[in-house]
Amino acid sequence: MNKPAVFLSAIAGAVVVLMTSCGKDPNDPGKEYMPDMYRSPSYEVYSSNPNFPDSLTMQAPVKGTIPRGYEFFEYPSSNEGYEAAGRDVKNPLALTDENMKEGERLYGIYCTHCHGESGAGDGNLVKIGKFPPPPSYSSAPSSRGGLMKDLSDGKIYHTITYGINLMGPHASQISPADRWKIVMHVHKLQGQVSGAAAGDSTSAAVKDSSNATAMAK
Ligand code: HEC
């Protein structure tokens, strides 16, 4: 065959392939080269699945499964658990500037919208009338007895973990270490000598008087 003939038959071959590779049905992909490469035979997450008794592809984790790094908090979500945690649990983290700063940052993310920047119970959700004011950390009584300013490490940690009444639990979104850093910042807003040293109600000394004045208004 001469060159033009080779060229012509190549074009004719290409036309035949093009004309036959697509059918009338727009959903029919026609002939595909190694379709498994891009049409995986695996099941989609939300598709039904004949291999499991419940026909679901996405199976629930085995009962009792815990996430990697999970830390068990042995005090139950009850008044007894709250009181026991308040008595026995102390902040395991060192009261460093770095931890305090991080606690303040995290408080700004998770707590300010209700409790307010200074902890007076005047967060934005309260200001726009979407949420009743939480009690002030420095000057109000706790609904569980005693004063907010005397709440100990363990009581605050228990509250962040399980919530209380209108305040929801935060265990799923804040790691234990981050909760402890937030506890340090709450101590500061209470006017307690902040951190681990301020674990009980007898040490409610005011450390930062400018802060206390700001909250007394
Ligand atoms: C959706 C609003 C809301 C958010 C967000 C919120 N709180 Fe609260 N919090 C409340 C309310 C309301 C109360 C009062 C509940 C009661 O005593 O009935 C409260 C109570 C508390 C108490 C007092 C518990 C006690 O023993 O009396 C502490 C401490 C506290 N919150 C800490 C926090 C911290 C720390 C965060 C952020 C991690 C946070 N809260 C996030 C609304 C909120």
C-alpha cells in the first residue's frame, strides 16, 4: 500500500470506531476501554448492599468501639458525678502562659457566644435575644448550689463534658486537654487564682483586679 492509501484506511477505521462506539441511548457509555478502571465495582457508602443482613453498605462500628486517643471520664452525668468530680478531679495540665492563652482562644470559639467574653452571661446570642443569659462566672449563684465564682476544676470540667440544662455537652467537639485549658480561662473569669492551684472554693482570691472590676458592672 502506498502512503495515501494507508492514511485513507486509517481515517476510515477511525470513522467506523467513532460511529459504532456511541449508541442511541444517552445513558449507555458505549464501548469502554478497561471500564473497571473508572467504574469501580465497590459499593457506594449510601447504596444498598446485598452482603449484609440490614442491606446497608455503611455499617455501624462494633458495639463498644472507642475512637483512637479516647480518654474515659469516670464521673457520670449526674449530680453525684458532678459533686464527686468537683471534689476529686484536678487540672492535670501545667498552668503555663501557653495553656492559658490557648484556653482563652478556645473559650472564644466555644463559649463566648453564650457566656460573653468576660463571662458575665452577655454573649451575642443573649444580646440578640436568642438565648436566656447564663449566670455570671464572677457574681451569680450556680443552679446546683454555691456560687459560680467558687466552681472548682472538676465541676467546670464536668459541665463542659456533659452540659447542664440549657447548656449542651461539649465532649464530642472539645478534646479533654482542650477542656482543661478552657477550665483555666474560666478560673480567670471567675476571679479565682487561675488554674490548678484554684481547685477548691477556699482559694477564691482575686488575682486580676482590673478583670474583676470590668465584670462588676
Ligand atoms: C448555648 C449556650 C452556652 C454555651 C455555648 C456554653 N454555655 Fe455554659 N451555660 C449555659 C447556661 C444557660 C448555663 C446555666 C445552666 C443552668 O445552670 O441551668 C451554663 C452554665 C455553665 C457553667 C456553670 C455550671 C454550674 O455548675 O452551675 C459553667 C462552668 C459553664 N456553663 C461553662 C461553659 C464553658 C466553659 C463553655 C464553653 C466550652 C460553655 N459553658 C458553653 C449556656 C452555654
